[in-house]
Amino acid sequence: METQQTFTESALVDRIKESWRMSKTSEFPIPGDYFYQIIDQGILFGDEIEIPLSFFNKELREILNREKTYTIQKVIFRTISEIAHEKFGSRNLTERIKWRFV
């Protein structure tokens, strides 16, 4: 019988950030550039941050599928907040964060 590992919200945030840091596309060949750019634009210009579900690796999608919708929303918001904090410093930018899955 296979056991399912559970993760704290902090661990999920770390896994998502690591996944995003490793992601690259044809338009953004340097790992991490895509997510950092869309987060920057979303916060600076008040744009909605679009997060493609396809950008989560299979393992991470399986982990998130076991979580409640509210937990997923909270973890994604926290991930974006932490990345924004790393980029913009200690300013509170939470009211500027708008995101959705695409």
C-alpha cells in the first residue's frame, strides 16, 4: 500500500517557488524569468497574474490535487507574496496581488 506524503503550507510554498525557478519557456529560456516577470508586472501595473496549470510539474500537480481549494489559493498567494517580498523588499504589496489559474 502506497502512503501519501503530506506537506505544510510552508513546504508547499517552497516547492512551488522551486518549481517556478526551474521553469523556462521558448520566450523565457532562462529558468525562472517567466514567473518573476509576470509577478513583477502584476504588482507594478496592477495586472492579474496568470498562472498556467501546465507549469506545475506532475509531482507538484499530484500534491496540489490532494489539497483543498482554499489551501491551494492561500499557498499560491503566499508564494507570490514571498517572491514579491524578495524582489521589492519589505513593502506590503498584498493588496496589489491578483492572480488566477489559466
